[in-house]
Amino acid sequence: MISLEPITMDLFTQYKFLSGLRRGPLGELAFLTAQADVEENSYRKDLWLKPLDGPAFPLTTDGKTGGFLWDGPHTLLFQSTRDPEQKKRAEAGEEYTAFYRLDLRGGEAQKAFEVPLSASLLEKAGEGVYLLAVDWDLRFSKAHQLKGGAKEALLKEKKEEKDYQVLDEMPFYFNGAGYVNKHRDALFLYEESSGKLTRVTKEAFSTGSAHLSPDGKQVLFTGQSYTVKRKNKSGVYVYDRETGRTTELLKPRTYDLYDALWWGEKILLLATDGKRYGLNENAQFYTLNPASGEVALLAPYEDALGSSVGSDCRLGGGREWVQEGDKLYFVTTLGGASQVYCLEEAGEIRPVYTQAGSVDCIDAAEGSLYFVGMQDGKLQELYRWDCQAQERDQLTTLNEKVLAGRYVALPQALPYENDGVDLEGWVLLPKDFDPQKSYPAILDIHGGPKTVYGEVFYHEMQYWASQGWFVFFTNPRGGDGRGNQFADLRGKYGTIDYDDLMAFTDRVLEKYPQIDEKRLCVTGGSYGGFMTNWIIGHTQRFAAAASQRSIANWVGFGFTSDIGEDFARDQMGLGARDNVWNSMEKLWEHSPLKYLDNCSTPTLFLHSDEDYRCPLSEGYQMYAALQQRGVETRMIIFHGENHELSRSGKPRHRIRRLQEITQWFERHI
């Protein structure tokens, strides 16, 4: 019998993470890869090509590539930080973005143009004309319009203001983006021949999505203007390139808009009004008549748009819905998998690709679906699905070698029932599993709560299985993949979801008597961190716990999280006129901090100091309470990291995180 090598703690540094897939005019596929650089404690990002014949290969190798688009049949235009001018301008306080053009028929990438703004490519509007998304600072981005002493004075002021942070808007910060006070997501058109920048959106407007019309003459975009407080609801607008005029098609009062797309003579809205299930209500498909402003439901849809299937083996995103002619191909989460469906022009919705695993980003053309995904227990690869023949081809093997000869635990499906509801979970068996031996086990709880676990590769879980642990995980009520009603956890946090998790734990112990119930551990992040905090105040069945980026106190969360006001009010089931400060009894009832008199579980807390989703103060409260209670505890704070530590944190920080959790568990079993 061949002995398989274990998954090691740092093996993820050898994984390639794929994103940004785009099919070219002649059928080639371009995409981005990212790979950890432990020495630099960062990620190298490069542009790759999958030609019609032959294997995929890198087009750039300097690790400094950003977003890209097809600039012609043989040409790619991409953003890069390779320009030595970048550092010089940054030190002077100036905004600067450089773009390069690469001819696939030969030669090195050449600098195409630069813009004096923090910009990224959206779409090509015409020959040498590009639609750009810009991070616009209302105070300082206008520096590029000034000259001489005026420009120098503004840049000097910008440098001086780095020591201060003034808040006069909401939200004032956002996870992953830092402080966003006085920042707007703006749209500009750039003409390469003249270097002319034309502003599309107004000064105080913040853009959601943007798309050029098929003829390139108009820009359809969503968003809203605000001066103090941004709302969830967005409007729909059209900018005419010839006249420079913007027309409002839909006021920003009714819909939370995922996107607005050109749809024949109408506009297709991916939207929800949230009236039935609140903030987490899934979007449906509506049409907007540009002439009358009438909105009509085209196709009701109760399931989620996009992929909610969690994994710590992705970095970067991509399109989760694309148009091909009069069809919209879109990713949807069903059960524990993300799949692809198609919306026809008349409103019919039909399945296209329905296999297990995840579909992470897509493109479509000429009867084929192309996607980056995690299939058959593998890491990300590029695939083609022939819609007519119903056949799948794997187009890359970028991650095959790294897992070859290693133990990859296959998820063992374990359905169970609680409160008359059928639920699903999975178990990973430890490496070299012997039915005659006894093993420790880890319950891993997903975030969200509106996300899902599925049958995809999860590095932390595979590492623990390789270290001799059972790992078990489930999708309790409140999660995604089973429609709006299943996901509706408003006002019920810590009740039915907790019961589901405990019922699953009981089912796992019943099914696998090899698990030593005295050596159970529990961990989770975000909502999973909340639930870990909740668990230690409601049961002593776990030998140790590791709570990550958690919620301790809904009252504090409601004032400090970047989504706190809306999320806390909505998820706690408060009324339209209720606020955090006049609903403290309800919020406190669902706060784990309230129940820590019952806690005796040794608990580790992990938080990041730039996590603005579940702020550092949440971890402080739990840690301090357990210290005051005399319960064994430890807290580790990751400097310069945010809510995404476990998924996109700096490589050495990710290793330290996994090391801390594992050592804490080993110490207490």
C-alpha cells in the first residue's frame, strides 16, 4: 500500500489561485493567477493565456499584474505596478496608474498609457477609449487638475493629513478598503490619443456597477449620490457619450441592485426590494422600461445569485454572470454547490451546469461555458462545458502536481434531521484512519451566516485531517443554497442554528464512535466566530474553542462595524422605527457576552486590527470577560490584516493563524 504524504500547514503557498477569466475574440482564454511569496509576505499576480491548442502559459512573470481586458483579437491591455514611476509618484502623494499592452503574436509588453488617478479597467468603449473605475477622494483627487503652486499646496496638505482621520460620513470605513470617508467610486472615460479624461459620474456619486451599450455610445450604471450617509438602495442611470448628459432611469429608493444590464430594448435588473426577507433577500430578475420607468418582474427566483461556497483556496474574483446575445448565464448556489443557470430573454430559467463543487467565475460563447472552479475535490482549475454535448473538459492542470501523492480526505456526506428539517453535513476522516483507534475531532462553522460549505477543497480542514483529526462541518439554518426562507435567521441567532449544530454534532458522534467525545474542539470565523462564542456560553461539551473575527455584543457591533447599523437592525429582527440604542434588550439577548457566566471552555481569540466587519473590540470584550472569569484564554491580534485573514491574508500571517489554532487544540486534548 502506497503511503500518502500529509497536507502541510504551509502547502497553500504552492497553490495557484485563478481569477478574472475572459475569453478573447478568437477563442483564447486569458486569466490571472496568484501565488504566495513567503519571503516577501505577499502574493505574486500574473496574467496567463490558454490558447486554442496546447497548455496554458504565463504572459507576465514579474508578479505585478492587475486587472485586464481584451484590447483586440491579439492584444491584451492590463494594469501593472512594474512602472518605476509608480513609487516616485506615490512618495510625492500623487495618484497614478499605469497600463500596458501586450501583443500575443510576439514581443514584450509595452507601456500603453498612464492616468493621474487610482484607476482600474472596466470596458473598452471604442478604439483607444476606455471606461475606468476610479477611487475618487473628494479632498485630494483633483490634484491632477491643478498646476504649479496650487498642486504643490494640495499635495502638501494631503501629506499633513495622513496623521489624522476626520469622520463626517457613514460608512466611514469599509473592510478591505480602509477609511472610505470622503471617497467615492467614480466613472471616467479615457481617450488614449489625447490623454483626455472625461468624468461620467458627478462629484458626490458612488457607483455600483457599470456597462457600455453594445455600440459603446452609452454607459449604463447604478449607484447613488450622497453627502453624509449612504443608503443600501441604488438608482439606475444612463450617460450619453455624444451629449455628455446623464438620465435617471430609476430613483435610488426601492431596490438593492446587484447589477443593471442592457437587455434588448429594456434594462435587466438583478435586484431585490428586501420586503419579504430583509437585507439578505435573494435578488430576482426585473425589467426596467427606459422610456416609462416601469419596473416589471421578469423571472421570480428564490435562490442566490453568485457563489456562496466557502473555501480558503481562492484569491481574486471574476464575473459570476455574463451575457451572450439574448441570454444571461449566471452562477447560483444550490445546496452545497455553486452551479450555472441561464435566463432566456422571455424570462425562462434553465439549468446549464449542475455538478457538485464550485464555479468561481465564468465566461460564455458559441455554445460553451468556460469557468474557473473547484471540482472533484481538486484545487482551482480552468474548465470548458459543452452545453450541447453535456461534456466537461479540464483545460488546465496548474494545481495537479502540488496535491499529487498527498492525502486529500474526501468529504463523507452525513444527512441529518432537526426540528423536522432535513439538513446536510460532511465529515473528513483522519489520515491513515483505523476504525479500532480513538481520535479527536473539530467542528468547523462557516461564516455569513448566508454562505455554505460544500464538497470543495478547504486547506485548513485538510491540514487537520492530515494531522489525525476528524473534521466535521454542516450548513445549519441561516445558510445559503436553499432559498430565502431557509436563510432567514432574523431575530433567531443562537436558537435554531445552535440547535442544528448540536444535533449535527450528536449525529457525527453516533455515526463515528471512533471520535472521543472528550476531545472535541470547535472553531469558526465571522458568523462562525459568533457561534463559537455562543457555544462556549451554552455548553461545556468542547475541550477547547478558537473564535475568529467574531461578534461578542450586538450593541457594540451595531455602532462599530462597517455594516453594523443595517446588519444589526436587520438580523436582530428590529422594526422599521427601531435603532440599536432603543433595542438593547433584544440585542443583548442574542449577544454571546451575556452568557459567559456559563463558560469554562479554554478559548483562543483571533482578530485583525484592520477588520472593520467584525471589529477588534468584539474580540477584546470576549477575551477580557474570560480573563475576568478566570477561564483559560489567549488572544492574538494580526496587524495590517482585515476580515479576510484566513483567505487572503499575508502568507506568513496565514501560517501563524493556523499554527495558533492547531497548537491551542492540541494543548487541550
